[in-house]
Amino acid sequence: MSTRQDWAWHPTLSLVRFRLPSNLRAIAFLGPQSRFMSDSGLQPIEAMGSGGRVARAGAPEAAGPPIGGREAQPPAPPPVLPATAEGDGEVGARERSIRTGLLTIFLRGSRFRQNVGGTLMTIFVVCCWGHATSAALLLWLIAGLSILAVRQRAEVRYLRSGAFDDDVSQERFVRTMRPIYGLHGALWGASLIFSFDRIPVYNQLGCWLVLACAASAPLTSVALVPRLQRIYTHTLFVILVGVILIMTATRDSSTEVPHYLLLGISVFYWWLLGHYGQGIHQNQREQFGLQYDIQQKEQEARAAVETKNRFLAAAAHDMRQPVMALSLYAEYLVSYPEMQTELAPKIATASQAVKHMFESLFDLANFESSQVILQVEKVRTADLMESLGVQFGPLAAARGIELRVRGVAVVIRSDSVRLQRMIGNVLGNAIKYSPPGRRILLAFRRHHQGVRVQVWDQGLGIPARDIDRVFEEFYRVDRADAPAVDGMGLGLSIVSRLSKVLNARLQVRSVEGRGTCFTMDLSDVDDGDASKHTTTLDVG
């Protein structure tokens, strides 16, 4: 390929013609991005937002800065995406799992709380019977048992499996139970009216023990739902302390010290229950959090094993074909030496396929072992575009795809081999998944203080549910109309790892059935040479 350049200067733009084969020859017109795209014959992919997500249809992205280096108006903000069914991601899923576990354990203690509550109410009435108004005691007991029955009925509705699978159900349950637990606490707090300074001392001692049990017995389960614990204990002790204050203010002054001591003990016990409740809740939260993390790690381990198994199967299958082809071609060549002219290109093609697979495996192994050493040097984007055009132009033409390479010629500092491999993997992937008759554009343009590299295609696009999986090892588009492609699905995974090593910001935007745009922002521009070498050119 000749490297001779014919320059034709214009006051507002520069043109470069490369002497290329006919299937790659073209001439550039560099202007705003919309004009740039239309001149390439490649319509911009509509309905794309930014940030590596699939935007809603019908909201095209505003044109970016001109590829010639001049800054245009900032792009319009991307449309707001609707919330996904999964909620707010991994953190939200973990929190939801913890709350589900806490509520499930809370409900398991429902029958115990009912039995203890009914028993304590009966004992309290027995202790006060004969010393307080019988009708009032019976009315208090009936009210308490009724609250327990209502609470039991409300809790039973949520004993079914999957009752707390979403945030709405969890919040609805807590809102339903709060007034019930508030009434229950108020009833126990008001019980002091029947016993305080009105019954014999031994009976009062029994009533105080019953009150202490009523306040603390459900703590191990009620503390798992802090809002229910707070409304129960706060209501109970606020009314209890209020009754003590009123009774103390209206009592005989000769018993002042014991009454105030009871007030202090009650307040201290109130604080103690709250403190222990927080500890129980925190311990249970940590336990369920650890259980969730262990389950996630187990799933990740299983997924890793499945991935390795798929990798071994894919590697064995994909390598078997070119290796078997090499073996057959070699046998034919030994048997029929006169066919070397026909067999040599086929042997070269099969060897290249095996070499490409091994390079992908070696790259992945180097990244896994953190043995990547960069050879940073000055890289001219003009040379990079020319090399990529020569490398992928014939491949695209063979598949009936038109490849255009356009952009600015600047100097950046990077590892030229790995930079070309990163862009080449994206470009090769676009060619693989683009049907015949479509167009692909590789664009280099100035972006802020760096260079933005974009690969636009009109291929199958990536489903919205898989947009975050495209950089996983061995991922391939799972569609019936997806073409059968060579390789093991490591290309984009290597691109993701190379982008981190090369300090390149990587984004992907896609609309299923319309196409995909990969963006790689390179920030290491050589300012010393940029002003002298900045121009615009077109390859292919």
C-alpha cells in the first residue's frame, strides 16, 4: 500500500487522499458530526443516551463536537430511564434480602408472642382481682385479648411464602402492624392504674414482674422490626411514666422516695430495652447480610465453574475446526504436492485463526495474572487509522459491509500494539455481527483535551437486558438471527481490560435491531506535537 499523500488545502478544512485499493478508496469531508455521519453513508443511531445504557426510543442524541476539533454546543442530556424491576441494583437487593429475613423471623415468633401476651394478661388480672373494680379489669382483659386476636389475624396473612419479596409488601406490613402494637403498648402502660398503690405490696410486686415480662418477653422478635419495637416500648413507657407521675403527685407524701425510685427504675428499664433491642437488630442484620453474601459468593463460584466449563467446551470446539483443517490440508499437501498453490492460502487462513485464538487466550491469562507491561510511545492516529483500514477493510468487503475510517490526525501517548488491539477487537466484533449491505464507521475526533474513538455499526444491536454483560468473558448475542461467528467470545472482555490499562473511558450504547456505538475516550494527547500534526483525513 502506498503511503504517498496528495494535499489539497482549503481555508476551513484539510483533505488527504490515500492511495488505497478501490474497495477502500474515498475522500474525506470533515464537518459537524451530523454532516460527517451522512457523508459516510451511515445514519446516526437514534434513541441513544449516554453513560453506557440503552435510552428510550424516540429521543435521539444531540450531535457532539465537530470531528475537526472545534467544540460545538454541549449535547442534550440523556433521557431518564425508567426504573428496572430489580430496584436499585446490588445494594438494594442485599438490603431487601436482609429485611425479608428479619420479617420472616419476626413472624415465626408470632404464636409465642400471642401465648405469652394472653398468659401475662390473665396473671395480671388475677393479681389485681378483688382489689380493683372487676368490671374495669374484665374490660381491660377483653380489650387486650381482642388486640392480640387482631394482631394474630394480621400476621397470619403474611405467613405465606414470598410475602415479603418486594419493598411495597414489606412497607405495607409494617404500616399495618404499627397501630396494633401501639395500642398493645398503651394497654400495658395503662394497666398500672389498677395496681399502683392500690393493692397489697406482694400483689404489686407480681404486677411489676408481669409488666417487666410484657415489656421484655417479645424483645427478641419485635426488635427485628425497629419501628414496631419503638412504637410498642415508647407507648408503653410514656403512659407508664405518666401514670407514675400523676399517682405520685396525688399520693401521701410519706412515701415519696419509693415512688420516685420506681419512676427512675422505669426510665432506666425503658432505655435498657431500647439499647438491647438495637443490639439484637444489628446482630441479626449482620447475620442475614453474611448469609446473603455467602449465597452470592456461592452463585458466583458456580457461575465461574460454568463459565470455565463453557470456555473449555468452546475452546475445544473452536480450536478443533482450524486444527483439523490444518491437519487435512497438510495430508493433502503431502499426497498432492502439485496442489500447493491452492492449499497454501487455506493453510494460512487456518493458521491465522488458531493464532488469533491463542492471542486472545494469552491476553486473558496476562490480565488474570497482572503481568501486563505497557510500552508507552508516541502514536499517530493517522498511522493507526491507516493500519486499521488496511487490516479490516478487506474483511468487511468480503462480508459485503462498507467500512469507513475518518478522523483527526493527532499524536497520543500510549501502547500502540495494545491500543490497536483494543480498537481492532471492537471493530472486528462490529463486522462479525453486521449483516451484509450495512455500513460501519470508525471515527477519531478531538473531545475536550483528548481524543474520542467511536465505532458505529448498523448491526443487530444489544438487548437492553444484556447491555451490562457485553464485556463478560464468553458473552455472545443470544438471538435466533445472530450469525454464526468464530472465536470464543473474549474480544470485548479483553477490550474492557485493555481500556483500564490504557486509561481509556469505555462506553457502549445500543438499540436492538438498529445498531451499536462503542466509545473510547483517550486522554493522553501529546500536546507538544498535537498542534503541529492536527489535521483531518479519511481512509476507506
